[in-house]
Amino acid sequence: MTSCIQDQVSFHTRLSYCLEDKIVLDQDGKEQMEYKNRAEILYYNQCFGDKQDLIRQFNEVYKLKKNVSRPVFHIELALAPGEQLSKRNWIEVSLDCARTLEFENNQFVAVLHKDKHYQHIHIIANRVGFDRSLAYGRFSVYKLNVFRRDMENRYNLSHTVNHLDRLSNEQKQMLRKNIRLDKLRQAIRQTLRTACDLPAFETEMKKHVTKVFRNEKGIAFLMDPWVVFRGSEAGFSWEKIKLTLQQNKELQHKQEPGSKQEPGSKEEQQLKQELGSKQEPGSKEEQQLKQELHSRHRISHHL
């Protein structure tokens, strides 16, 4: 099995190429149908309809995160001449590919082409998710190469040579390190969106890493039995994590009901009623009211 992945700009261009019949120009410059009904959609994920429906749906989700310059994943998977997979197997392959490249919850279609002497499919996917998340393209070629090897073994397909197979052991080790760091970086970033203190941060991070280490010098994460990364290697030093947790805690405190009482608030009105609605300027009762309000505000601020 051979594989190819590209990140593209236009859903219209990619879907048109994959779904339309192939038209070529003859010697007289006239358009001629080279292959009719060459494309068959095997699977829809979070989308439906014909070409125009798909373009519209993909673009609607893309608008949720329009700063993405290349929102299209275009993946081609091809078998060696003479090899065949059933349509059901191709659907399973496309779903496994989506899970490997982490866009299984996004919009995508798997299209079988019949215009070549070898069997192959195209997968057109939206990198932008419904929750405005983004399927990252980093290391996708490496992941796709590992996936291709798994499919060859699972379906007893012939093995093909990929340029990644020609890398030295040192280059492969560096690539694996970068992939792990990228996963760690994404896990920390995701956890810091919700965690407000260190225990909550460590609990959530243990869903992604084996163990979290922390001392006065910094923070580190055990990824695999023999792989440890410092937070600073992933772009998140202990000072940066600590500052973000503190900011999250302060923001959560501000959003809690009753965390701040403005002048004229319900609490102040209640105190005024308790001490008497008519107070003389500078009276003992007015001073007592101000002192009580100040004390409550100070206590609320430190909670």
C-alpha cells in the first residue's frame, strides 16, 4: 500500500477533483469524457449529500476558525496492481486512518476511484472540528507511514518502500522525540484551559502521561517508561504553568456569584436595613456599617 497526504486550501477544488468525472482535451482542443462514474463515495462522516452539499457543509464548519490557512486534509491510499480490498474493508481502513491522524470526529468523506489499473481511495477531511479544534498536520507523514505498515500486515498486502524507511536510526529517534513533545505540548495546553490548581492539573495530566514530577527547580513529565521531558522542553516551564493556574483561579473566583459586592448591592442594602435606614452623616452607626462592609469585602477577596 502506498500513501500520500496533502493539506490544501480549497474544499471546492479537492472535492471537485475527487467526485467529478475525468474530462480531458482531445487533439482538437475539445473536452472529452475519459472515464464516466469513476468516483463512488464509500463513507460520510458528519456530512452528507452531493458535491455542492459537501462543499457548503465543510465551509460552514471552517468558518468557525477562519484563521486556518489550509483547512483541507487530502489523503490518498493505493494498493499494488492486482491487489483488491472490499468496500467494507476500505471503509474500515478510512476510519482507522481518521483515528490515526486524529480527525475521526471531524467531517470527512472516503471516495473510491475506478479510473486506474490499481485500486485506490481518496479521503477528504476538514481539519477544523465542530468544537473549533484543529487537527494538526505536524508529523502526519510519519503517522501515516506507521498506519500504512499496520494495514499491510492486517490485510496481507505487499510492502512498499517509503522515504521514512531510509532515515537513519538517529533521525528516527529525533522524529519520535518531536512527536512525543508535540503530544505533551497539546496535553498541557488543553489541561491549562480548565485546571485552577496543581492537584487538578496533575490529575488531568495523568490521563495523558504516566507521572508528573515537581520540585523547586521545575516540573517534568514521564511519557513512557524511559522517556521524561521537562515542561520547558514543551514550551511550558513551571513558572508559566504556575502563573496560568493562578490566573485561572482568579478568573474562576471573579465569576463565582457573590464574590464581589459593589456599592449599593443587595448585601449593603440589607446591612443598612439592619442598622437603620436613616443614618446621620458621620454617626457611629454609619461608621459601623462601613467597617462591616469593608470586612466582608476583604474576607470575600481572600476566599
